[in-house]
Amino acid sequence: MAKAVQKIKLSPSRDIPFSKLVLSQKNVRRVKAGISIEDLAEDIAHREKLLQSLYVLPILDADGQETGMFEVPAGGRRYRALELLVKQKRLAKTAPVPCIVGDMGTEITAEEDSLAENVHRVALHPLDQFRAFQTLREQGRPEEDIAAIFFVSVNVVKQRLRLAAVSAKLLDVYADDGMSLEQLMAFSVTADHARQEQVWENVNKSGYDEPYQIRRVLTESTVRASDKRVRFVGLAAYEAAGGNVLRDLFEEDGGGWLDDVALLERLVAEKLRTEAEAIAAEAWKWIEVAASLPYGYDHGLRRLERDPAALTAEEQASFDALQAEYDALQAKFEDADELPDDVDVRLGELEKALEALNDRPDIFEPGEIARAGVFVSIDSEGRLSVDRGYVRPEDEAPAADFDVGRGTDAPEPGASVQRTTISVAGLSTEPEDDDEEEDPARPLPDRLITELTAHRTLALRDALAENPAIAFQAVLHNFVLTAFYRFAPSGSCLEIGLRTPTFPTQAPGLRESASAKAVEARHESWKARLPRGEDDLWDALTALDGAAQASLFAHCASFAVNAVHEPANRYNQGRVSAHGARSRLDQANVLARAVGFDMVQAGWKPTVDNYLGRVTKPRILEAVREARGESSAQLIDHLKKADMAKEAERLLDGSGWLPEPLRLADPTASPAEQEAEAGPLPEFLADNDGQEDSGDDDTEPQLDAAE
């Protein structure tokens, strides 16, 4: 006959007055953890009940008899919370407390019971907590109330609600430990469930699933809120127009991402045009409008002479007082290691006030305004940039139009005012083409090589201007070639005339590059030192010492540097022959070595815009392999081109890697080795007269297709 199973008898529960309870020293919890006793007391007061009874044991006297008092070995934090409420007179000392009374006769000790209560407790899964917060929100509880009830910040509530709103499929993956909490946080950047699921499927298969990588993929087609276009139109205006902003509640996101790029560009174009129409009231002949102006946008244009508007007597008095105070503070604390805080603040205020008074509008001759124009754009800080007073060659007045002693003719009184022509440059970017050939041997597109060498030319100009001795030798070399070697090829990289070669295509980031800023700063510095009129130039140059003359000479000579790749057709019918182009680039290498030039030190580094997004996947992998090794290349070889280019940019950052057109050839190598190091010449630069004629000398469509 089977033995009967002994039934378990649970300890009884009963209400015991709080005054009959004491905290047991057998409670194993010693270290404070979780919410504070104060917060727990507030939660008990809010609910007016204990959600979990205390576990108590009767206290016996010396004879083993119950004394009517009970110790609490399990539930010490609840006991302390109740004790605090009693001290605050919010709970009566004799208030009944629900307790489970243990048996003193059992072999299980109070310490074991206390340990079991804490060890066997299973914490709530984070997902359950997220969903519980969501349920409370759906029940109509404000986020502020939920935060107050559970003693967390409102931002924590927003974070948990955002996580609960992620795709249900991804939440199930997270619940099954198939995704980390950090990955789930990354997916919360967007509310598009279909996009979340698509990205998870891709990154889960590829292993390309770090949180930062997930965020990057989810925001790859957006514009950062820190973009100068966003700062120009204002985030509020974008949102008021119906634009959506993606926000990351878990990491610093710089204001988020704008996912409606077309709307942003429309707002930018509209605001720029509105600003241009206001400027048109000044009667300029033309206004060019673009979010970003290319480097050298004013090349070939005459800049009008201008004088700043004069200060009024009141403004001049204010300026003098501010300048005197500024100079006095500077002199007083000239030898101080550190300025007092109040003095530092005051100097900053004075600088802003003086700058505001110095920032006065320029005054132009009315007759000149009628034939000149304005460039309107956005500067790097997102502010409106207005550059007035440029005359195109075709708008220059004939000699007969000039009246000695009066300058250019001003409009006659009562004459009709011309209508200003406003042209707005396109603000959209070129679409990507994923259907490209993946031939590793395919040469770089001519346009890309031209853009890369435009960066190199600008940086080389900056380097040459910093080295007057080499600049002098370079110019002398060019002069000697012309004077003594009449049949030498015209392939020098220095075109003395002085003619400044323009860049046939605008390389991304060229105008904002370190070299461009250095050249511009140096030019403006010299412009301020030189006389306005050319009649006084000779005397001004004579007054310069030898070092200053050499520095100015180097600066001027640097503008003639031309190391830009220029494609020539196979019959040398372009502006430059294939041999001349190669000779020019060789001379550029000689010059670069002489000035100790390095494109890495000049600040160039490969990005998606300037290289990686413009070449084939095999070339991207080749770049990563050369810079970081085969193992790094294998990390990205399975990715689509757009993702591969972005990840390659991260891997190549700080590596010093350069594409072939930007590398400096080794002068000790043989010509064949130098050509191999520089990479194959593009088809239209190859000096091969034996090829068959394609029947079409117009190379432009082929170049566009190659890009």
C-alpha cells in the first residue's frame, strides 16, 4: 500500500499591533539597496496597505514562554518604513500590521528564512516593467504622476514608454534574450515598426549589430539637428511645417535627426529666397542664392570698393568709452595668471558690444550697385551670409561710361530701377547608384580624381605659401624653362602669369577645408596691409622688409599652383595633352617633396562624401585592407555599399590612408614603379595612339556614366 504524502501546513497570518514588533538582528540584509526607506514609506502611505506581510517570530522569555512581542527577521525594510510613518505621526503605534507568524519549534533558523526571502525573489523583467508603465499611461495616468508614484524622473518614464512602443516582434526577441537592452534602446530612435524589423533582420544576419551601428542605419537618410540648414530655418519651423524629428532618449543625440529632408530643403530654399528678395530692394543687378557656395565662387569677379557706414556721434562716444574700459581692464590684469570671473565676464561683454558697433553695413556707389551682384548663403554656424558687391566681366561698364572725377554713372533722377535677377541653386543631393560594376581593376572616375587633386592643389598652395624659399625657386624654375628651354613641354605645375587656375568640379568640403581657411586668412591679412589703389602698390612693396616681401611673394606664387588632374582625350584635343598632364603632376610631386607636403597633415581624410561613397566595393575593401589589415576588411565585406562606405570611414579614421591620386610618389622608384604606385591612368589620360577610334570624341557622357 502506497505511503500517504504528508501535507504541508503553512504558517498562520494575523494582524499584530506595530507596538508589539521589534526588528530582529537575524535579518541577513545589511547593505542598503533599492529604493530608500523614505520612498518605501511614501509608497505604503499612498496605497494605505502593505503589499507583502512581515514574517515574524514570537519572542520567548527565559522559561521559553511567549512574551507577546515579536521580532521581524524578514521584512526589515518594510518595518523601518512603518516605523518612519509612526515617527511622522502618520501611523498609529497600535495600528495592526499583517504578519505571518513562524513556528519557533522548527529546525529552520530565522537567518535561513531571511536569506530565502531575499535570494528566491525574482526581479521583474524589464519588459514587464515597460509594459506596466504603458498600461498605466493608457489608463490615463500622466507621465508626471507615474514618475511620482514610482520615485523616478519623468525622463525615466518617457524612456520606458518609448521602449514599450518598439515593434512587438522585437520585444518578443528581447524577452527571449535574443537582443540586449542596449540594442532595444537603439531601435527606439524611430517609431517605424516596419523599418525596425527590416534593420533587425539585416543586422542580425550580418552580425553588424552593435547599438551604434543600429542607430547609424536607422538614421542614415536623415539630417542631424546640428546641420547648418536646420539651424538656419529653426527646428520649430520645421516641426510646424509637419516635419518629424527622431529623438534618442538614451544617448546624447545633439537635438535629434530630421527625417523629411525634402521638406527641410524646401524650407531652406524659401527662407533664402525671402532674404534675397529683401536684399533685392537695394537695387543690385543679380543675386546668387545657395545653401553652400563653392570654393572660389568669386573667382574672376571684380569686388567693389566699399566703406563701412560712419558711426553717429552718439555711437562714436559709446565706442570710445567701451574701448577705453576694455583697454584699462586689459592693462590692469596683463600680468595676472588667471582673470577674476567678474573681469572675464565683463571683458566678454565689452568684446560683444565693440563687435556690434564695428559690424556696420558697407556703403557702395549707387552706379556700381546697378551692375553688381550679391551672394547669399548659409555660414557654418547656420547664420545668413550676405556677400555684396561683385561685378561680372560682362557687366563691366565700357570706358566711355566713366566720367573723370565722378566714377561710374549713377541712375538719373526719375529713371526706372532695374529688376534684380535672383537665382537659387539646387539644394538636393545626387541619388546614389547601386547598380555599378564591381570590377576591382576599374579605374577611378575622372571626376573623382579631379576632385581629390583639387584638395591636393589647395593644400599644396597653402604649403608653398609657407615656404618662401621654395616658392622663389619654383617660380625661378618656371622662368628659366620659358627663357632657356623653348621646346620644353608646357607641363609645369606652376602657371606664372599670374593666372590662378580654377577647379573644374567642386570637391565636397573643399571650401570648409583647413587649407582653404588658411589660404583665405592669409589673403585677408595681406589685403589689409596693402593699399587700396594700385598706384600706391610699388611704394608699399618697397617699404616691406625682405622677409615680408618673401612671404608676400610666396603667397602670390602659391595661387598659380595647379596639381589638378585634367582628363585629355586620346588625340590630345583637350586643353592639355596627356603628356602635359602627366608632366604637370610630376612637377607637383617635386614641389610637394620640396616643401615637405603631406595630405594627411593638411587635414584630408577619406569620408563617404569625398571618396568611399564614390568608388566600387572592391576599392573600399582595398583601402581598409591597406590601412587596417585583412581582418578589418572581413568585418565589412558582406555589407551593402552604403553601409560598407560608412563603416569604412570609421575604420579608416586616424589611419593616415590616402587614395592613389593623393599619395606622394617615391622619387627613387623607377617610372614604371611610380606609375604602378599612383594607379592606372584613366582611359582618357592614357597616352595610347594605337587604340581604335570610338567615333565620339565627346567624353563627358562616358565620364558621367563612370561615376
